[in-house]
Amino acid sequence: MTGADQKPFYKWLVVIAVMSGAFMVVLDTTVVNVALPKIMAAFGVNIDKIQWIITAYMIAMAILMPSVGWLSARIGNKALFIASLSIFTAASVLCGTAWNEDALIVFRIFQGIGAGALMPIAMVIIFEAFPPEERGLAMGIYGIGATFGPAIGPTLGGYMTDHFSWHLIFYINVPIGIVGILLAVIILQPDKHKKEIHFDIIGFLTMSVFLVSLLTALSQGQREGWSSFYILTLFTVAAFGLVTFLWAERVAKEPFIDLSVYKTFAHTMATLVFIIQGFGLYGSTFLIPLYFESMLDYTALQAGLLMLPMALVVAVVLPLAGRMADRMDGRIPITLGVLFSAISLYWLSFVDLRTSQTTAYLMLIVRGLGIGFIFPPLMNLALKCLPSEKTAVGSGLMNVSRQIGGAFGVTIVGVLLDRREVFHHSIFAQAQNLNSFATKNFLNYFQELFLKLGNVENLAYHKALAILHLLVKKEAMVASFDDCFLIAGMVFLLALVPTLMLRVSETQVILEPEHTYNISSGDRE
């Protein structure tokens, strides 16, 4: 039963029920990132080990996202949402009680299993609760949870870890999850169109092999070395898994994932935009707090507060973009979002050690405009061109495509950051002339300072030289951040190509199970 068949207020009850749980899941993702240093200290482990808390969660999510179509058809949207939220809530309790890093990684896998199905099915439930002419607004409302949560996550995570304990970031999910489960049980209508579908075990296993191998290689490549036997083997296994998966789904009578959704040109183009957006969005999200915390010495809480105005802008723009998508060509707000995002990243490519907090706020506010304008119209165009029985499949694949794009974004940005730092450091070091007037003045100033502190002349000179080398290294690092911001902005601009190729005339909305209406002409087919 869709929103068009319900009383007018039903759609808003659905929003309250679904978003109370979905918001918690996306919030948790960024909150945990901020708490990693405290968790490392608590368990006495290094970054190589602790990063699996993020990687394991990401992989578990990625495996479940494409499975949403099959799960939805098999048990129904309501049951899938409640089961996913229950798993996530229970896993949050386990994460909070983890006694070592290995236990926490295992419990994070369970969290990822709950989160992976929850986000796509939440999108489908809200999409179907609204009538066709308001589905852009529906995606805008969903987007508030999907993007506002990660935006305020660093602020909330920084506050909780600085003033309380890292355990709280998991325990806080429990009351919210219980409320979400109760609301879903009471408000959501049961599904009437469940199907007895055969489980395509070959399709599921080959898809899992592909995603696990690919995401593990991307997350571990920088540490292990991209040309190492381990990483090359993972990429080889991922390629084999992908080819086998495509073959298995082609010959299966009841494929695990209905890849025919990609025969719809608008959905394919929207997926490309989502992949590119994931690359630029996740890549820049990785860079921004890292820059302000490592280069400008912001605390985790200060970095989070810096991003708070951006989050408020996102929350305001999302419903506006959704209404624009309902009343005009959806490509217009998407294009605005891409341009705002690219402008913001171009502006960020000029940050230096003297960048003021006010300037940083303005840079991120422009970024918030970009995030807000892209999501609602893009998801609206991507889903309303599909028959109603395929929206769950389309939602799951769209979400996993952004996940994969984001993994590539973080990986490539991390590699570029290291390599551009080496490049700039060599250039700056070569440019330093110890006999130049400016360098001599710099060294004399610090040498005299160290002499006043009681150091002998030779030691004072070498300490002054050490400060010069540290300054050169820091300036090289700033230049490498600038390069990465610029590259991320250029990648965002690539999204204009598939955006302009989105054919709105192809977009269709299912109004009745057996009839399809073409939006552009209004003709029943």
C-alpha cells in the first residue's frame, strides 16, 4: 500500500518511524571515526589494527546493501526494517561491552549487517509512502537523516569522547533504536506482496567475494603496498568474483540481484553520478577534519564544531531541493549541487597555515549547499524510473555504488596525499638556500632564542635548523592537501556529464501495480 492510498498524515508518521532509526545508523558511522584515538589508547593497539573497526563495518554494510531487493521481496519492507534495526541496536550493546579490539571488530561486523539493509530499505519505505508528485520532497526528508547525521557526527563524537567515554558512542544507540523499533511496529503497514523466491547462493557468494576482496584491497593497499602480493591477489580475486557474479546472474532463473535495472538509462546515469559523488564526498570528508586537526591543531571537538554550520545548511537545503525536483527538471538542482561542491573544493585548495576560522566556515557552508542540492533529486530520478517492485533493488545498488565510490575516493586521496607531500617537500627543500637573506634571518632569530635558553652555540644552530626543516615539511603537507582538494573538485565536475545525460522523459512512476504512466506525456502504457 503506497502513500497515495493512505490518509494524508500517514506519510509523516512513516517519516518519524523510519528516520528515528535510520538517522542513528548514519550518525554512528562518523561518531566512531572521531573516537578511534581513544579506542586505540584503551586497547593499546596501533592504527593498523584499529582501522579494521571501520573496514569490517564498511564491508559488512556493502555486502548487505545489494541484498535488499531479495530480502524485501522475501520478507517485506516492514519486517526487513525492524529486523535490521534490531540487529544494529543489539550489536551496539555488544560493541559498548567489547573487552578487546578483536571482540569490537566482530561486533562491528554485526552492526554493519544491520546498517547495510536498513539504509536502503528506509529510503524505499519513505519513497513509497509519498505520492508520485511529492517523492522529490520524500528524498529530501530522507536525505536530512542520510547527510545531516554524518555532518554533526564529528561534533557529537568529539564531545562524548572528550567529556565521557568511547563506550557512550555505542550505548547511546540503544534507547534510540528501541524507540525506532516500537514506532515501526506500530506505524508501518504490513506488506501484502511477499514472494517465495529461491535464494541464489552462487550469486550471493560471488558478489560477496567481489565486494570483500575489493574493499579490503582498497582499505589496506596503502599500508601493505599497492604492488604487494597480498593486494594484487585481492584485486585478482575481486575481478574473478565480479566476472563470475555477472555470469551467474545472467544464467540464473531467479537471480539474487536483478541487474536489469541498469537497462533503464536514467537509473544507470544516476548511478554514475552517485559513484562520482561518493568519490568526491567521502574523499573530501576524509581530508577536511584531517587537515584542520593535523595542520591547524584543532581538537576533535573544535573540528566537529567547525562543520556544524555546514550541517545546518544541509538540513535546510535538502527539503528545498526535494521540492525543486518535484516542480522542475531534476537535473537543475543536481547541477547546482555539483557546481557548489566543486567551488567549495576549489576554494579549499587555497587553505594554508593562516586560514581563519571564519573563512573555513564559509568554505564548508558552500560545501553544504552542494551536498544538499544533489541527493534528493538524484535519488528521486533514480528510483521513480523503475517499476515499484524494483525500487528496493535500485535503492540497494545505488547505496552500494556510493559506498564503492567512497572507498575509491578515500583510498586515492590517501595515496595522493602521501605522494604529493614527498613531491612538494623535495621542491621546497631544494629551494632553501642557507645563504639567502631570509633564511639567515630565520636561523639567526631562533639561534639567538635558544642561546638565551642556555644552549651552546652549535646546539642552538642545529635546533634552529630542525625548526626550519619542520616548517618546510609542514608547508609541503599543506601544499599536498591543497592538491588533493583541487583534484576532488575536478572529479566532482565529472558528474556533470552523466547529470546532463539523465533523460527526464524516460522517467516513469508506477501508480498502479499493472499500469505505468509516463511523466512527460501523462499517457498510460
